[in-house]
Amino acid sequence: MGEVIESGTLDGIASTTVKKLHKAGLVTLESIAVTPPREIVALTGMGAETAIKVNRLARFKVDPGFVSASELLEIRKHMMRCSTGSKELNRIMGGGIETGAITELIGEFGSGKTQICYTLSVLAQRPAEEGGFGGRVCVIDTEGTFLPERVVQIAESLGYDSNEILQNILVARAYNSEHQIVLIKNLPQICQEHDVKLVIVDSMIGHFRGEYIGRASLAERQQKLAGCLGNLLRVSEAFNLSVVLTNQVQSKPDVSYGDPNKPTGGHVMAHACTHRVFLRKGRANTRLVRVIDSPYLPEEKIRVAITEAGIVDAEE
Ligand SMILES: Nc1ncnc2c1ncn2[C@@H]1O[C@H](COP(=O)(O)OP(=O)(O)OP(=O)(O)O)[C@@H](O)[C@H]1O
Ligand SMILES: [Mg+2]
């Protein structure tokens, strides 16, 4: 995944420095570019000035700053989409979840956020011809709700080898927000080593909401959250992978018009996420889905169903 650096890849960087980077697992330009200098120092033991230089050179090589709109279009051609399991949902999402972006699944408990994550963690492994990313999946589970048994059920219902599917899902349980931050910081290395194409964080906000209580700590919470989301967005762009986050809704009983259920995480969350998908319980196993605030997709409401095979189109 990505260009492996050798001595000479980065102008003016000594081969001993390159060796230190290799030893720390920072072997590609992308992984160096997305690792902040402070961390490069911590990982390699090199001086701060060298780390800053290495990071800047790598970033420049990966992303030379301004690009023309036609180049941008060229870059976006490498963007891939993965099926959600429902054709209707794919349609309102412009073809499925995309790489180089963060997709946020928002909804109350039982609305199907984790069910979409399960379905995606199976489908993302399918080759591109079959509507997948043809890569591995990395799940950061903050609530301990990611059950391999459900993955097996979906994989087998769809006729796939469940052992192989399970092998290619890397799951990390985040025990608190600090742990979650560390796991997210380590993503560049994991994504590079394991050819990860889908990163799931279920849920993004849970720990933050539980740990930072009251107005006084709100600013600190939002700052940490913003840092985390920034890292996720950089990873999605640098490795051309898709990031999917889940988020709950906060009931605002004082709202007398409009939707009383607001996503948590405030503006920080709203700005960082490229696509926001709103889920609501419908009759029986159906769920109502809406894409909100999309930069280019019209808002439309559709229905999906949760079945043994994961998310599928709802029958009319
Ligand atoms: N095998 C299955 N077949 C059909 N429906 C299922 C199956 N497994 C779970 N469900 C349904 O999925 C729903 C739970 O959805 P999910 O776990 O995705 O909620 P969530 O949005 O993640 O909620 P939370 O905020 O509590 O994490 C339940 O209503 C359950 O009936
Ligand atoms: Mg859930």
C-alpha cells in the first residue's frame, strides 16, 4: 500500500533516518505524511527538527498542495464505492459509501447503525466488480457490541466463506476515550500493514459523552473529538479508504418544531463528516433512511430492512 521509502526518496534525509523510520513501521510516504512530527519523534527517537522535515517532505510528496480541478477529478476517479446491501440506500448515497470520506450513521438505539456496520464489514471485502473495496476492515468497538457471530450469519446468508471474512476483520475494543484516541492515532500503521479499506468506529462519541460531563469540560471534549476526526479524515484520504462512524441522537424536548432528535457531537461532528445518514425505526424490521447535509446528494427518504443477510431493500 503506497510508495515504500528508501534512502533517496526524501531529498536530504540521511539513510540512518530512513532506517529509523522503517524500524518504527513507518515505511510508506503516506504513513509518514499522516503521522504528526511529535509522534514520529516518539516512535523513532529521532530529533524533532528531523521529524518535522521528514513529515513535511512526505506530505508534499503525497499531496503537493494546490492541484488543478482536472487533477482533482483524476484523483476522485480513484474513489471507490462499496454497497451497503440495499440498492435503494446505495442510490441515495450516490452509489454506496465512498473512499476518501467519512460517513456518519446517526440514529437512536436499535435504529440499525451497528447492523449497517456488520453488513459493510462483509461487503467491503468483496472485489470491486462485486461492489466491494476488495480490502480488509478495521473496527474500533467502543461499546463491546461487535459480535463475530452476526458477521458469520450475514456472510453465510450471502453465500461467502465466513472464516475468511472473519480473518479479514481486525477488531479493537476501545475502553475509554483516551484509548480510542490512541487506537485512531495508530491507524496509519495498521491500514498500511493490512491493506485496510474500511475503518469503522462504533460509536464515535459514546466515551466522550460519558466522560466529559457538564459545560466546563465541553470545550476540551470538542477539541479532543476534533483531533480524532481530523486524524480519521487524513487516514481516509491518504489510504483512499472509507471511514464509517456511528453517532446517537440527543433528544431535545424543548424543540417545538423540526426534528427533536439532534445528532450528538455538535458542529465538530457536523463539519468533519462528509455524509450524514439518518436512521429511524419503521414498522417491524424496516428502517427509514435519509441522507442529510450532503455536499452533492439531494435529500430523500427511503426504506431498508434488517434481515439475517444484514441490510437489504425493504419489500414494497
Ligand atoms: N439477525 C437479525 N435479523 C434481523 N434483525 C436483526 C438481526 N440482528 C439484529 N436485528 C435487529 O437490529 C436492531 C438493532 O440494530 P442495531 O444494533 O444496529 O442498533 P444501533 O443503531 O446500533 O443501536 P445502539 O445505538 O443501541 O448501538 C434490532 O431491532 C434487531 O431486531
Ligand atoms: Mg450499535
